[in-house]
Amino acid sequence: MKNRIDVSVIIPAYNAAETIVSLVNKILSETHVAIELIVIDDGSTDETANILRQIHDDRLILIKQANQGVYAARNTALDIHRGEWVVFLDADDDIADGFIEKLW
């Protein structure tokens, strides 16, 4: 049985190589809330998926799919999320340190 997840953070990403790393690193720096981070690469033609594959953290789940749009990407993540709560972010969002913990 896997550990309990408090919050599933879902980020659809399309050609987000320039912005996604900062957001992902901020989310993964949070340690007071049990999170899973699901990033759906929605058919990117840039280096988005390759950049995310370089991040080695068990809480990061990367799914690649053909471009279907932001809502289809979110629904793909909702099909697999395990968190009690869900937070939707966009790949170019800039969040404050401790954002997830403050919401929780």
C-alpha cells in the first residue's frame, strides 16, 4: 500500500520549458504536506518533457500525451490522482514559498 497523499498538484504543460522548472522546484521543496505532483505534457514540441525527466523525485509523475488541450490534460491527471485535495496550477504560474502548506 502506498503512503497517504494529502494534496495532488496537477499541472498541464504545453511548450513550458522556460517556466516549468521553477514551479516544479517550488512545489517539490514543500515537505510539511504529503503531495504528489502530476505534470501532463500535452504534446509539447519543445524540451518540456526532457527537462522534467531530469528531476528525480518520487512525488513527480510525468505523463506525456498528444495535444488535446488543457481540460483533457487535467482530466488525465484526475483519472490517476490519489490526493485527498486537488490543486490545479498552470505551467507559467509563480507561487509563493509554502503555497501548498498554506492552502492545506
